[in-house]
Amino acid sequence: MTAIVQIRKTLDLFRPRKASLKLGLSPEDAAHELTEICFKATKFQETAHQLATDNKTERTSSAIVDVIEEGKYEILRLAINDDLSEKYKFQLRSYKKYDQLQKFLESIFQ
């Protein structure tokens, strides 16, 4: 099995089980939730890098980098509940990278 297939399958382990970022959270609660989600995304990235290494695949190859970035983005995006997503739908559509989306979410909960 290729590293990319293994990484994509591993993503299931890190996807949030519920959309915990929602309207009405206090700044402290939102910061806590965002920290937890970002921790999952970081752990996914570390696991993906290890899978790439184990498969003797270059961790910096564009395909590996892309699948990791997409996975991190998906983890963060799935943590946003429907009400929050609806309120900020136009802004959320403009963020295609994990880091951009993370910064935006941090800014709305401050």
C-alpha cells in the first residue's frame, strides 16, 4: 500500500467526532476547543510523516505535503458546526489552507 493511501486511511482516526466550534462559545472555551483540534491536526501530520518514512517515501514530496495539508484542513473544517459555518460561509470559502483557516477562527473567537 502506498504512503498516500495509508495517510488518507489514517485521517479517519483524527477526524473530529463532533463539530465543537460553534456560535456562543466564550473566548476561553473556543480557545480550548481550537487547541484540541489543532493538536489532532498536528498528531495527524506527525503520523503521516512517519508513514511516509516507513514507506521510504520522501516526506517533502509534493504529493505527501498536499495530502497532509488537505487532511489537516479537513480536521479543522469538520470541527466547525453548521450554525458557525452558515454565519461565516463566505469567509470560510475563501480559506483553502489549514493555517489561514486556523487564524481566521482564532480571530472570530477573540
